Amino acid sequence: MNEKKKTIVRDLGFGDLMHIPPLRVHHQLLRELANNFKLGENRLKTGYGSFKIRPKAIGDALGINASGDLFPQKVNYKDLSEDDKEIFRRF
């Protein structure tokens, strides 16, 4: 991203996303995990059954920080300008 886009991302409150390292996991595997992980139940449903899994275990497996409040500064969508709302929707 160029500096102008980085500034916009930071102004919207998503600057921390730029610090997420690239994952070395095939996108099809990530899609399967996302589709089969039941967030409200913390369960991963597989062909072998369903089991409880903690977000920290997923983070450890993927090499990312998956615990704690990752976005301490929340963005109130209603307070954004129309231009920022468009960027937010695209993001």
C-alpha cells in the first residue's frame, strides 16, 4: 500500500491490521477452518466429529495472536464521513 492508503487505514482505526504477518497457510485450508469453526461454541466441526478448541490454539497453529482484545480502539460506523464509510465497506 502507498502511504496515502496506509494513512486512511490508520485513521479508520485499522492500523494494527497492517502488522499481521502474511500467513503461510493455503487459502483453501483457511476457508475450511473458517467455515467449520463455530465461534459462539468454540467448536471445530470435522469429518471425525466436533471438538472444543481455544482461539489461542488456533493462533498458535497459524502463528498469529488470537487472544485478547486485538482492537482496543473501536470505530463507530455512524460517526464516519461518507468517504470513510465507503472505504470501510470496501475493506
